[in-house]
Amino acid sequence: MTLTVRIEHRFRGFRLAMEFAIERPGLTALFGPSGSGKSTCINLISGLLKPESGYIEINGKAVFDSASGLNLPARQRRIGYVFQDARLFPHLSVKRNLDFGARRSPEPPSPAERGHVVEMLGIGHLLERRPAGLSGGERQRVALGRALLMKPSLLLLDEPLAALDQARKSEILPHLERLRDAARIPIVLVSHALDDVARLADDIVVVNEGRCVAAGPVEEILSRLDLLALTGQSEPMSVITAEVLHHDVEGGLSELGFNGGRLWVARVEAEPGAQVRLRIAARDVMLALEPPAAISAINLIRGRVAGIASGPGPFCDIRLVCGGAILLARITRRSAERLGLAEGREVIAVIKAVSVNRRARAAPVLPSLPGLTR
């Protein structure tokens, strides 16, 4: 399941020239400031706009090729599109809105497949209601269901959380996580909210002034010191995917393993073997040259300095390679000088368990939905 994009398009005073490829299922975020061209890019992919030139291929099939004159209409591209404002049909019930998506599928979903989508999104109790009686989060979940019942080859999400308050956003985020973990198709999420990207994305394409300036796994891109300004991070953070090893029920802790060591965090509501996404603020990582004794922090991770960059004021940011993971630390320049830090120096990262923001990745729940399950 792949997406290849090489397109150019001009508006008055703005030129978009995007080139990137998605080579695995999962969720890819188009991330960047407002006005950088993210929504324009997915409108060009969907066929709602026609690029001036370029090439777009979905799962090995070209849908646009300016060289040959190919430009498949939007309705023939098998793309599910969820807009920021949901755009449900106001005169139709939730059930009939879902019916509209199902009718657009080349192979209508079976009752079981439809039931899986309704269950995953938690909208079974809404089927007889109309959009005017739904909350913002409920409308977005129905819009997701309508798009999924098309059995799309690609799912585009244009700022689906931007118009929601924090309560409604908290309502829909777990459903987006379940969708990400269950889908076998590429999902492209447009967002300028870094916390949402860090929580949801497998990969990230950083967009600035109409161009792709970086692309890759979210753990790698968000830990690059040279991209801190472009990613809009007020302070750096590390994103790590780990596996739940076991729980210390009495102590209220969970032990997690990742490809750089093991971490203890406050209890995670997930079974052993489940994956979790960790976010660790650089300010919460201390560095030592030797394992410290008589200290309250219980996470000691060995790493090697891979980069040093100036931070704000008296601080500097240290990029560590810990096994196969990247960890960032923000310390004072005086501390870095006192420790003699330089690229290649071996250090110990000290992390308090209470500093780790963790979120379990949901288990796939669509075992019989063709085109959407792992």
C-alpha cells in the first residue's frame, strides 16, 4: 500500500512543489504552519484540484500524470476524504449518511463489515439521529465511518481535530488511534498541532512554504535538532515506541522495553506485549558520565552523544543515540562544558518515571474488513 507524489501548482504569490512517498500502511502527518500548502496538497491528491504538472500514484496505479495527460476524476480514485467540518448531509440520518459511503464502494460492505466500522467508531447509538443533534466529535466519527465504508485505497484527513475543543478532541483521538492501528491503507493527516502528530503519526512530512523539507518516521524527524524551528517545538521532545513488558501492580508502575533499553513509567492500561507511544520532554532528561548512586530517578539509559545544538538562553540541546532510539536532553551549556560533552561521548540519561507521557496503541479491531485490516 503506497502513495507517490511529485506535483507542482501555482497560485498568485504562492508555488507548491511537493515530492514525497509513503511506502507502508499507517498514518502519515503532513505537518507545518498554516498557509504552508498542506490542505492544497491533499486536494491535489484527491482530484478536487488539478496540479499544473507532476505525477500521483496510489498503490502502484497512476491517477495523475501530466506527461501523458492522465487525470482520473476524484470519484474514480477510491479516496476517502474527511474534512475539518465533517460535511455530513444535514437532512439524512447517521445511518443514511453511512449508506452514502457504502454505495460508493465498488464492492458494497457486508453487514458484518459495516458492523465492525460502527463498533470501532462507537456510533451505534447515533444511527437514527441527524447531524444537527451530534457533537463535533460525533460528527467527525460519522464522517470517518462514511469514508471507511467506501473501502478506500487511501484516506485523507484534513485537520479533523482543529475545530474541536479539548473535550471533543479527547473523544475522537482514541478512535483515530484504533483506525491507525487497524488499517492496511495509507492514511494522510493534515495537522499543525504537534501534540496530535506526536501521538498519532507513524511518519511525518514537514511542509514549509509549499515544499517538503523533511520526511521520515516521527521518532526520527521530531528528534532532529536542525528541524526544531520548522516543527514549531517550543522545546524539544523525544518520541519512542516501546512494548509493555509487565506491570508492578503494587507499585503502580509498568516496565517497558524499547530498542535502547527499559523504562519504568506510571501504570499503562495495556496488556503485556502491547505497544505504547512515549513522549519525553528534553528538559526532563538529565545526563551523567557514570551511573549515579542514591538518586530517586529509576530510569538510567546508556547513550552516545550524536549532536549538540544551541538552545534558548543558557541552554543547549543534546541528541543521544540509545541503541536504535533517539533521546533528546536540554541542559545548560555550563553543564555540557563541565561534563566535557562532545559527539561520540558515552553518557547515562537519567529520566524520572513521572516525566514520561505515555499512550497505549490500540489493538486492531477490524479483523474482517477487506482492504482495511492488517
